[in-house]
Amino acid sequence: MARRFPLAWLASLAMVGIAPPSAASLEFVGSAVPFAPGVASTGFSEVRLTISPDGATALWFSRDRPGGPGGYDIWMSRRTDRGWSAAHPVTFNSSDRDFDPAFSADGRFVYFASDRPGGLGGDDLYRVAVTSGGFGPAEHLEGVNGPADEWAPMLSRDGSRLIFSSDRSGGSGGHDLYASRREGERFGPAAPLPGDVNTAADEFDATYLADGTSIVFARAPDLRSNRVDLFFAAAGDEAYDAGSRLPMSVNSPEGDTYGPMLDWSRLDRLALSGRRRKAGSMDLYRIVYRLDRRASDAARPASATASGDSE
């Protein structure tokens, strides 16, 4: 029998270019492993690790690491024969807040958020081209930004959709998850993710997984005062479900966990940020995951294995 989908949901998915998928389930292999201790994971607050598709470059941001030009700065390390090189601020940082970096799947761009001058208000979304000499100038993402805050951009694997969060009017709560369909070199109007994933709580920091539709995201009743955990939501017959909290092998018993990001160098690995030491700072981690076979076999690279590493 042919599967039927609600017409309203199909229209909502079409707005952001998502095809109706089969629902997926998620499991994790082992525990979260610190990323580049002493280089990226330090005594300062490090958030949202993104790895280039060739595995050679790591970016993340810090709220308090000294040496950058602004309040929040994006940092970079290169992989060498001896491990990850000493970290330094990227050239496209400003004297304001620059945060939430995300490589595109093809490695040609880095998307990020900033409250630098020239935006439409609050925190806006930008991108820079990756060049042979480093990075190009910051480009404001027209068609996506508004007078509210926009955070945590991520371009889908096929380059067709941008997912992000915003506290703009018209959502379900504080911050909600939105997606915008790419239209040439621009992005079209953003729409809330369909279904039950957006609630009266704060939903933010979303990443697509290897199947291109399932997401891992952060949620808190109020992100300013409540504990933040990571959740998983699948897009099934009735749109995105409300999401299920990830296990304590991913979420931290000691404190907040957020900033998830698919590792473009290995699509079965998820990066995240967590406070896993009492009175400690936010550090960077990676963990191997598995989506059920229906959703992920076509997307998982042949070289993917079920083992982590401590780099």
C-alpha cells in the first residue's frame, strides 16, 4: 500500500526542500571522547566543533579564551603528522561576537553567527568562502536574517537547506528550529521545522545527521537558567516528532550539553560540547553513532567504523 502523508505537512516540507523520509532510530557506540585536549579542549569554554570534509581543519568558538579580537571568537587548528597544531583565532573574527562555525559538506564555505555591525539586529548568520590562502570576507546571508537572533547555521549535505534557530516572532516558544531552502546563491524564506519538535521550550543548535533529515539538537525549558541537554528527532510520516533525550553517554551528568555537529570527515561521528567535570568549562567531544539501516545505509561511507579516537 502506498504511504500517505498529511497535505499540510507535505507543503511545509516542500517549502524547505525536505522529502518525506522513513523515521530513523539512533544509537551510540561507546562514550564521548575529548577532542584535542590541551589544544582545543582546554580550561576555557569551547563550543561547537566543526571538522572540514578532508579532516585537516578543525574550527570551534570560545567565549573566554584569551588572544582573540572579540568577546566570542572562532578558533582553528590544523591536523599534522604530530597531531593537532596550536590553535589560533581565524582571520574573519571581528571585535564583536563571532560563534557557531559550521563547514559546508563540500568544504567550500564556513557558516557562522555574529553580532558585528551591518546586520539586521541581534545575532545574524554569515558565511565565508574557504580559499587557498585561508578565508574570504564575511557575507551576510540575505533572505534568512531578521531583527531577532539567528544562531547555529548548518547547510545540509546536499547543499539545498540551511537549518538554524531563531527567537523571531511566530514560533512556538523562545528559540525554535527553522530551515530555509537554497535558491541559487541566496536562501528563501525560512519556515519552522514541521511537526512537534518546536515547543514552548528553547530549541537550538541543530545538526543534520548522515541521512539528511534526522536531527540532533539542544533543548532547555529556558536556556538562560535551566540545564541544556541534547535530543534526537526523526522525520516520519507525521513530520518531526517531539524528540527524545539522548543517553548519558552523550549528555553530561554534571552539566549542560549542546553544540552538536556532524563530523564531515566521518559521517558516523558526532561532535558536541559538554561540561563533564564538576565546576569545569565546556569542552569538545566526539562520539560514534548509528542510524537504523532503513535511513542510513545509503548515506554512511564505506570507510566508517564503530570506533572513536582521542585526537
